Amino acid sequence: MRVLLINPKFRLPIDTRTTPHLGLAYLGAVTERRGDICKIYDADVEDEPLADFLREYRPDVVGITANTPQVKQAWRTAQLIKQVLPGVPIIIGGPHPSVLSEESAMRPEIDIVVRGEGEAVWVELLDVIDRAKQTDPDFTAEDLLDPEAHLLDTVFGITYRTNDGKMHITPDHPPIPNLDDLPWPAYHLFKMERYTNLQPATDHVDGARSFSILTSRGCPYRCTFCSQSIMPQKWRCRSAKNVADEWEHLVRDYGAQEIGVLDDSANIRVDRLHELADELIRRKLNHVPWIFVNGIRANLASKELLAHLKEAGLKRVAFGVETGDPDIMLSIDKRIDHDTIRQAFQNAKEVGLETIGFFIIGLPGDTEETMERTIQFAIELDPMIANFSMMTPYPGTKVYEIVKRKGRMLVKDWDDYVFFDGKARYEMGELTAELVERKWREAYRRFYLRPRRVVRTLLRKDFWLNFPRTSRVAFRTIFPRKVKKELARELGTSVAVSQ
Ligand code: B12
Ligand code: SF4
């Protein structure tokens, strides 16, 4: 069959990174392994209009991915597909439809919603459609949803509405038992030269040579703010050998110049990371710098482990700090304390690693004082990069439920569920939008505009190589909207002002 996978257009309001979609890369790989022809249309980087692409390629089945701020664009994309190729089955998956599957399944342009981890379910769906097409070449999405045909009854992990209007939610699909059985992500299906590197505001690397890798899936923790609901809760990992094999493939076959580990919690099993480090050193792959893009657990980041990983090429490590206030820390269920975090940063710095700290401004229960503690803690830890997110309650998180019960959601449209644009997403008790937005801007200003910090930044070569991009990001983040407008007026309105 001819299969098409789509990442709907979604440009973030700041100049941030655009990297190949790893979920689609995995789905592409299992599609090809099944023997199908597969193409990926990433609307963020394509020039050709989708309608032209569809007329030319004429896929037999289309899969679309969506996180929350992308989901409406995913539906619009599906509507366009139904206009151009009316009978083609359209399947949607990803973080947002996984949590609110009925919302997407209700829509006439969506035929099937896949919930959670996608590879096994996707292949089962392709099998069903392929078998049906072999007996009836004119088989359409309508035939797939015929209530008499029962074609989808045995596929677990999906939500769909049959033509009689009845909603079907099949039981969850069991997690893939052995991640080593998965093929490597199909990067050859992407126009790699069109993507940025992993952390473009910080590093100067040719984007075409930046790759991501996933060494484990899931996370045993359940922090109240985190959309951790896509992958099953049970943490599963690939063997060190299997990861090192893919690593070698990225370095030797694709010429990777940097690798980003995207795991939610990569260091749950410390022995596995030691083994991986040994493999990378033994295979002489440690000259390629790599980064933990997401936070690793601070309680499992000993100096010994970090030193070993550094020897294996690790350049930068991230920790989810979230808050500087002990009571808020308890309330978000992060299961970590501030001394452990202090120690992890100290360990990382002592072995010579660059550090990233993730902080959240505006958690439920936050006040002016607690947010102040978060800013002060960020300054005390002094990571190379401090990322302050304004709390955005994504569906499926505990914070979303708390805000719906006790607060007032300010964001009404899924399109607006991005957290880079400096607008508060909800109000609750004393936590007003004005307060959160002020503290968020203050956090960036006070962290990045300290004299010692400024000097250190100016001394980094990559800062100057990235200067145009970095200054645009800083301008949009640090200055209040009013100041930006005034500056823009003075500069002849040539400066972009975020809405
Ligand atoms: C890397 C990453 C990014 C990168 C790159 C995104 C990209 N191009 O892939 C960057 C930094 C750009 C990014 C940005 C954002 N991200 Co992000 N990101 C991630 C991260 C850490 C890893 C994604 C990943 O590769 N996962 C591994 C792959 C294998 O899983 P997957 O993509 O989910 O795909 C699987 C299933 O979902 C399913 N599936 C997915 N699509 C489809 C489609 C079909 C047809 C089928 C059948 C199945 C299917 O099958 C796949 C294979 O199992 C996740 C956390 C996580 N653990 O997933 C957050 C995560 C996806 N991001 C999140 C968010 C909120 C964002 C932002 C909105 C944040 C913001 N700035 O406001 C933006 C949105 C940007 C955008 N363009 O859409 C949330 C999403 C929550 C939600 N409800 O939407 C997550 C889950 C983080 C979290 N725990 O809260 N992100
Ligand atoms: S924030 Fe990190 S530790 Fe907490 S649930 Fe999400 S991935 Fe797990």
C-alpha cells in the first residue's frame, strides 16, 4: 500500500527548534518493515501544498499526529484530505487524541483514533485495511466503519465511530514488550537538511546532522503537571547494545554531529547507562557530543555516573527542577527534594558538564513568595540554560483537573496551548494572570541579565554564531509587550511583536 504520515503545520511563536518527528519516524519504519511504501509530509518544512502532494501520491491510508496545540490543524488537514481523496481512511494519534480520543473520533473527517504507543496498533490497522483492499480494490473508509463488517473489533487501543453513529472504545493495547524489536526511526523519509539542530538558541551545529534517539519509554512517576499519558506508566528500556547499534548507525551512516536523548526519564536504571557509556567508548563513538534534552532524575545522577557519561561524549544534562518552594514541590508529586537537586547540579558541574534547569512559573498554589523562591533557586543553581515555562494545564494532567474544578481556564482554544508566548493560561485563588506573567518575565530578566551571567554568555563562541536568533528570542521573552511595542515603533516597526 501507499501510506502517508503527516505532521500538521505548527510554528511556535518563537524561533525554536524544528526537528524530525520521532513518533512519525518510528511509524514510518514499521510501515516500511511491513512492506508498504511510506512518505512523510511534515507541513513545518514542506514547500509543496498538501493538496498537490496528495493528488500526486494518492495514498491508500493517511496517519496524522497531533499534540494539543496542533490538534485543530490536524482536523483541518483531515478535512482537506477528505476533499481531495474522499474515500481514504484517516487515522489520528499522538499526545492529544490519546487523552481525548472521543473528541477526535466524533469528527466526521477522522475515521480512527489510536490511543497511546502507536507502532503495534498502526501495523494492525494497516493489516486490516490491506486485507480488505485485496478483496475489494474500491474499499473506502466508509466500508471500514461499516457496523456490520466488524473489521475493527479485534484491534485494541483505538476509538472510532461506526457509520450508525455508535462510539467504540476498544481496550488499551498492551505495551510493546521488547523495545529492541522495533526498527530504527526512518530518518531517510525526512528532508533532514530543512531542520534545525537540537538547541538552536545555544549551539551552532548543522541541523542536517542533528539526530534524536529514544533509549527508553515511559516514566514511573506521575508529576501533576506532566502529560505523561501517551506511553504506558511502566518504564521500559532498550538494551545498551541495541541503543549503541543505532548510535553507531547515526554516526557512521548519517554523519551525526550531535545526538539528543529524548527519554522522559533516561536514568531509571543506572547500570544500563554505565553499560551504554562503555559501549560508546569501546566503539569510539564518544567524539560526537550528545545531550539529555529532557530532565533526568536528579536522585539518580551520581558524580560517578555523570563522569562516566561525560567520558562517553555527554555534553549537557538537564534536570526538571520545577519549583524552589518545598511545599509546592511536595504538592506536584515530583518526589524529590531541593538538596538532592543541588547535589545533582554540583555533580554535573564538577565533572564538567553543561547544565539545563527546567522551572515552572504559576503552579497551582504558587504565590508571589513561592515564585520568588523559584527564581532565587534558579539563580542559586545557575545552570547554563534556565528554561522557565508558564504553567500550561494540558488535558490528561492532574493540574488540568484541579484548574477545571477550582480555577478559571483563560485559554479556550487548543490552538493557544503553547507556553512560549508569555500569557497565563489560568487563574486560581491568588494566582492571577497579571502576577504569573510578571513573575515569568522577571524570571528570565533576573536570571539572564545578571552581569556575571552576561559576561559568561558573551564569552561563548556559539552565542555569537547564533546571535540573530538568540537576540530575537530574548527580545520576545524578556521585554514586556508594552516595551516591545514602543521599541518596535522607534525602530520603524521592523521588529516582530508577539501577539
Ligand atoms: C521532543 C519533544 C518536542 C520537540 C520536538 C517535537 C517533534 N517534532 O517531535 C520540541 C522541542 C519542538 C517540542 C515542542 C513542543 N512540545 Co514537546 N515533546 C517532545 C518529547 C520530549 C518527545 C517526543 C517524542 O519524540 N516522543 C517519542 C515518540 C516515539 O512518541 P510520540 O511522538 O508521542 O509518538 C508515539 C505515539 O504518540 C503515537 N503516535 C503519535 N502520532 C501518531 C500518529 C498516528 C497516525 C498513530 C497511529 C500513532 C501516533 O505513536 C508514536 C510511536 O509510539 C515529548 C515527551 C514524550 N515523552 O513524548 C514532549 C511532548 C510531546 N511535548 C509536549 C508539548 C506540550 C510541546 C509544546 C506544545 C510545548 C510548547 N512549546 O508550548 C511544543 C509543541 C511543538 C510542536 N511543533 O508541536 C507535550 C504534549 C502534551 C500535549 N497534550 O500535547 C509532551 C508529551 C511533553 C509532556 N510530557 O508534557 N516537543
Ligand atoms: S515531569 Fe519527568 S519525572 Fe515527572 S512524570 Fe513527567 S517525565 Fe516523569
